[in-house]
Amino acid sequence: MVTQLESTTKADIIYPDSDGKPMSDNTKQFRWITVIYYNLEWLFANVLDVFVAGDLLWYPVEGNNNIRIGPDVMVIFGVPKGDRGSYMQWKEGNIPPQVVFEILSPGNTQTEMNKKLVFYDRYGVEEYYLYDPDKNDLSGWVRSSERFDVIDPVHNWVSPRLKIRFDLSGNELLMYRPNGEPFASYLEISRRLEEVLQRAEQAEQRAEEERQRAERLAQRLRELGIDPERVD
């Protein structure tokens, strides 16, 4: 009877999809969150069991809706893509996010960020990256055995899971895909797509012009009594 009561109690617990906090405090933080999110989505677009999420609540423990956190970006290997209201770990094969990103804003306190570090360490994150865009400062931790170790140096570090490289040699963080291409902003990606579409449209237009030219030539040959199908 006790087991049945515990099961019923767990089933009745509500896990909210929102913590009531904004996704970002300013435009710079929002830009970095979206750049990292969309580029990782792009990187793993063809891998069906890699789920990338931004500002999604993660509940690691069934039965306790107070243990939760909403990473700016998190990547989970081994679970399918798809929409979720929150990431309830026990419903996902008990797989925790392996990689987490946080973008620091002026509103974040040191105590808050320390708590996040402890949370990610405690609940099994393998790699944790914290970037301060105002100071161009990147900190990283990687799991070694059962605990986090500081990544030092983090400049030119290659993520074991994502295979992306971090570059701090300039005025702001640069991240590179495994093929060496830099992460691009949403605007840059849109421009690239527009250029590709324009080139495709131009190629289609040229093909149509060539088709019409060939048709006019064939018509002229027929007017001269020549069968264009038999011309070598």
C-alpha cells in the first residue's frame, strides 16, 4: 500500500514548463544564446538522437519539482529530437544533458553562478561552459571520473562531445565547427541561404533561357525543312 501511495503521489506532481524568468537580460546575452543554439542545431541537424534545447527547464529527479534548472543551451546525446515542454530526465532514459552553456549577464550574481556549477556537477553534466561577453571571458569544466575539473587553458580547447573549438584570441569568443567553419549569426546564416537561393534561381533562369534558345533553333531548322532530331 505504501508503494501504491508513493506512485500516486509522484503521478500527481506538476512539473511547470516555465520558471517565470526571462530568457535573457539584454540583447547581447540573447544574441549569444541564439548563436550557440542555432549553430549546434545546424551541426547536429542530421543526427536523429541529439537533442539541442535553449532555455528549457531540466528536471533531473522524479518526484521533486523544486530540483530544476533552465540552462541557456544544453545538448543531450542519446535522445530523439522533438518538442518538449520541459526535459524530465526519467522520461528520457535517465540521460542527463552532457553539454551545457551559460551566458553571463550583469544581473547574474556570483552566488547564483556557483549554485549552477554545483548543480551541473551534481547531476552528471560532462561539459559546462560559461561565457561572459562583456569581458570576453570563457570558463569551462569537464568531467573527470566523478567530478568537474577546470579546463585550463580553455583557448583552443576542443569539446570532447561536440568537437567544436573555442578561440579567445580576438575581441570576442569564436567557435569553430569540426570542419573548421566558424559559427555564424542567424543573420549570416540567413544571408548565406539567400545567396544559395539566388544562385539556384539564376541557374534555373539560365537553364530556361538555354531551353528557349534551343527551341527557337529547332523551330528555325524545321522551317528550313531540316529535322532537328536528325542533325548530328
